[in-house]
Amino acid sequence: RDSHFWRFLCKRFLRQHLQRFRFWLQFFWCITWPCVTLALQNMPPKARAPEVLQAELSELKQRRQELREAFKANKAHMKAAQKRKAKLVKAARQLSVSDLQSLLGSMTAERTE
């Protein structure tokens, strides 16, 4: 009989306070969860061995050197292309109208063949 009373009391307490308890649980969870995730994200990276860091550094230096060489080659290529274009423009400016007409005629003749 006594246990029945306690069971009744517990049920009543739960019914009345479960909603409130759930609300506070959600409230605190909403506050703590982002803090926990941010803390985990901002953890400092694991300390790596100096040999590993040295190897990575040398790799990066090598890559940088390769990129620099590729850039220089590309720059030289672009300069050569600009020079060729300048030559073509200069040659085209020196052409007369009759030269242009004969050139156009030869091009159309080639296309019709």
C-alpha cells in the first residue's frame, strides 16, 4: 500500500515536471552542443615529428620551384607569341590593297578546290 502511494507520487511528479525538465534539457543542450563542437574544431593539431615537418617543407619548396620554372617558361612562351603577333601586324600594315585582294583571291581559290 505504501509502495502504491510512492508510485502514484512519482507518476504525478513525472507528469507535471517532465515537460519542464525536457525544456531545460533541450535549452542546455542547445547551448552546450555548439560550444563542444567549436572546441573540438579549434583543438590544436597534433604535434608532428620534426622529420615529418622537414619533409613536408622540402616537398613544398620543390613544388614552389617547379611552379616558378613553369611560370617562367610560360612567360617566355607568351613573349615569343607577342613578338610573332607584332611581326604579323607589322607585315599586314605594310601590305597594299592589291596585295590583300590577291591574297583573298588565293584563299578563296584554295577553299573551292
